[in-house]
Amino acid sequence: MSYEFYKILHVLMVVLMFSFFAVQIFSNSADKKMGMYSGIASLVLFISGFGLIARLGVGWPTWALIKIAIWLVIAIGTPMIIKRMSGKKRAWFGLMSILLAVVLYLVQYKPGV
């Protein structure tokens, strides 16, 4: 598949994953469907990210490894925060937003390449 396909899919999954997480964080209902949808979006985001790295042909640059680490923190941390620390959900969403800004910086400027 083409680089453009992976890029569109990746951006779409970022938007969907954050949207599903936002619904889970800011609603008071425990809807398991949103958890399932955010997990699927997270998985497709991960796969499309690897497709993008493969299409770029740059190996494993530091900025990509940092993006993967941030993705892991968000994808694993958010369900844990939602289930176990419901009082800290809004603060977590703020941290997620900051991490998203860091990821956007890494993608745009690719430091170290």
C-alpha cells in the first residue's frame, strides 16, 4: 500500500482513538463499546505507523521510537486511569493532549534525522 494511504489511515486513527478516549473520560457511563472502539483504533494506529516507517525507509530513528513509547503510554495508561483512578481522568486527558503535541512536533520536524 502507498505512503499516502498509510498516512491518511494513521491520522484518522489518531483522531478516532483520542475521540473515543475523550468520550470515555468525559462521560459518566461505563460503555464497553467505547473501550473496544478505542482499542481497535489504537491497534490500527500502531499497524499503520509501522507501515509509514517502512515506507519512509529510514530504519528506526529516535523520533519514531519516542512516538512508539508515547503511543504505548497513552494506549495502556488510558484504560487503566479510566478504570482505577476515575478522579484523575481529566488531568490524564490534559497530559494526553500534551503528549499529542510532542508527537506532532516529532512528526513535523523529525529531530535527529
